[in-house]
Amino acid sequence: MSGVSVPMRNMLRQYERQLLNARRLARYRMALRLARGDADLPDPEEMRRRLVEKVAKELYEHLIFTGSDNPVAENIRKELSVSAGAPLHFQYTPGEAALQLIREGASGPEAVSPHEKGLLLEALWRITLAKVDETML
């Protein structure tokens, strides 16, 4: 058994179909622009940077904070913990919509101050961008 659940396989299959349709539409749009004569070919580096940011945003918003066992999300969380100097946990407390960052300290778990939380989330975004950029072809 592959260890991937049926809903996950279905979700990945749906995502693959969406990607194929997006590529097909992009080729169609490019052909239309070429036919009209206004073929401003986009800079490949700019397109890559936009794609990296888009994937990083998805990873940042949907996988890192939810405790997903995705290997990339786990590596990013570990790298953030290393840069923070202590293990960090992301937690949504019941009744509150705000994300809580919990640091494992010598005296036990403690909530991170709002200022430090902002700094850690900025560092998390930079780490996520770097990791996605490193792994993208």
C-alpha cells in the first residue's frame, strides 16, 4: 500500500487536471497574442519568481500552520525552530482566530510576544520562499 489516502490521491489528481488546464489556457492566450501581433514575451525569470511566490504563499497559508506532515512544510518548520533557537509550535487556540506561536523553553512552553511573533513570521516567509525557490525547477 502506498500510504496515501484516497481523498489525498483524488485531491492531487484534481490539482494535476487544473494545472494541465491552466497550461493549455496559457498556450492558447499566447497563440492569440502572437496572432494579433502584440507578442510581449514575458521575462522567464519574472514568471518563475511569480510562480515561486504563488507556491510559497500556498505552502505558507495552508500547510505550515496546520501541522501538515508534508516533508517540505516539516523542513521549513524545523529550519525556523533552528533559527529561533528553540522548538516552535503553531497553534490556534479555541475561541480565537489568531495564530499562537509557542516556544519550548527551559521552564516549559511559553507564548511568543507579538513583536517577536512578527519577526518570526517574517523569517518564516523568507525561509519558505528560499525553500520553494531551491526546490522548483
